[in-house]
Amino acid sequence: MIPQASPAEPLREVCELAAHVLPALNRRLRPKGSELGMGMLAALFTVGKHGPLRSGDLARWEGVAAPTMTHMISSLTKRGYVGRRRDPGDGRACLIEITPAGSDALARARHDYADRIENLLAGLTPHELGIIHAALQTLAQQARID
């Protein structure tokens, strides 16, 4: 049985449980031996959704240092998942954009991730799934995740 927070649950208690459970859940769901780690998948998703982007803008978006993003972009480029083109507004800068191979890799990764989540949730009752669904929708709205 999943413990449910009542309306009287202190906000801090719910936040501390989330701070413990969400990272652990993410580690548990992370693909083993995948060619792309969660950081590179996140960057690829951002480029696919909001690109083309400059490397520095992508680094800020993902909350990583510029050298880290440069390394990620290099790795994604070697795999053929992103490409670079000159920024028409500034010939010295490049824009990073997703390639068809990158879109395919992202779709496969999402599918695989959803499969792992499905395996984790398969034993839950419809009522428990409803609670999780409502909570995820509420979190997505609060975080403005679309």
C-alpha cells in the first residue's frame, strides 16, 4: 500500500520524501549500458524541442558548465545525433540542431524508459495508478513541464 499524504501533511515532509525518492527512482530507471546517459538525453531532448540553440544557451538551459556541454555536444555529434551550422545572426557562432538519427535515438530512449517505468508500476492497482497519474500531472503543471 502506498502511503498517501493527507492535506495536513507538512509541506517539508512531502518535499523531503520527494528529495529522497525521485533521485533514487531516476537511478533505478536509468538504462544500464546505454550509449546515452541521462544528461546527454536531456540535452538531446532540449535541442529537439527548443533548438537550434547555441552551445552556451544549451548549457544554461541544462544547468551545466560550458565545458561539460561542449563534451556532450561533441559526443552527440560523433554519434550523428546533432549537427552544427553557422548562426545566421552571428557568423562566429554555431547553432546545435537535432538530426533525424538524433530524433530516432530520442524516441527509442523514451520508449525504453517508459518500458522500465511500466515494469515498475505493473503491480499497482488502478486506484494507486490514478493517484500517481494525478500527482504527476500536478507536478508537471507546477513545474511548467509540457
